[in-house]
Amino acid sequence: MLARVLSSALVGVEARVVDVEVDIARGLPAFTTVGLAETAVRESRERVKAAVTNSGFLFPNDRITVNLAPADMRKEGTGFDLPVALGVLMATGMVPEGATAGFLVCGELALDGRVKPVRGVLAMAMEARRRGMNAVLVPHANRVEASVVRGLRVYAVNSLSEAVGFLRGIQSLVPEPPFEGMSPELVAYPIDFSDIAGQDHAKRALEIAASGRHNLLTLCSI
């Protein structure tokens, strides 16, 4: 059976949608990942297998092929763990077919099934909104980052079993509220620029970057 879950890959500082296709067929047990996947992505098969088993689900003892499309774009990082695992469970009928329609999904899996944070969630959420998608399913630790993007429902999960329960409709998740900015308590620091002796050029650069919302790269030499 073939299952499809949408995820994303970082290309520079932007995200691109990736189709995670999972096919399970009869044959000698194997787990093959194709689609220009780098080492961390190919290693996901070990994390996915352990996470599925340790979450109480049956991992199929068949030939599994995972295709990450488009195949000519390099895929990096560990964010494909969760969509691959959900694709495997969808292909075996443990998650309803099409349950992730309208979602972008990302997350790294620990061997016990916990969902760990990944890079690029803000870019992923922005790409989801640009594509007109309804929601994202992200690690709980990335929930605030994703909620910065308006007009998108952000669902955060702590574990694979929680994600499966949500997609099967037996566990409810409340969308994260939109990010409203930092509270005054978070922006009150005990140290001020006036406490720093010298470094006038560095302080001036920081002030300009902050006022114009520019990026800043600081190099230190010892």
C-alpha cells in the first residue's frame, strides 16, 4: 500500500515542500530511502523502526520504500522522522488514509517515540501558509516558533503515539494560540549597554541591526 505525507526541507533559509511517499510491498524485509537523502535522513529508518515499536505499534516485516520528492533536491536533517513514521503507519492501516491532508509535518523521533525539536520550523510554517495549507504538525518544543505565522493552525505533539491518536480522532489537540510577542518580563535584562566598557563599534552595529531588524554575524577571536 502507498501512503503520502507532506513535509519540508530547508534550502538555504527557505523551506520547500517535500512529498514523503511510503510504499510497503511483499518481499524480503528491507527499508530503503531514495530521493537524494543525506546520511541523517537515511539513518531515520533505525529511529523510525524503534520509535514505532516502542510506541506500541506493529512495524511491518516487509519491503519498505521511502521516496522523498522532488528527487533532485538534497534532503538534510532529522525532520523527516515523524512524517516517515506516520507514512508507515498509514500504509499499514494504523492511521486513516489521508489523515494528514492539508498538513505539513516535521519532527525528529527518539527511540522511545518522543518527538524532538528540529531546525527550520518557522520557514516551514511560512511555506505552508504560502501554499494555502491549513495546518502544521510540529514538535512541542517548536510550537511557539510555528505560531508566529498567522492564519495557520499549529498542532504540537510530544510523542508519536500522541500524533497517531490525534490523526485517528481519539485524542484532541488544541491549536497553539498566535504568538503575541515577548512580554515585558522577558525583555527586561539586568545588564545594559552602558555597563560595557568600550566596544563602541560593536555596540553601534548591534543598535543598527536591532533598529532595522537586520541579521548580524559576530566573529570573536581569542
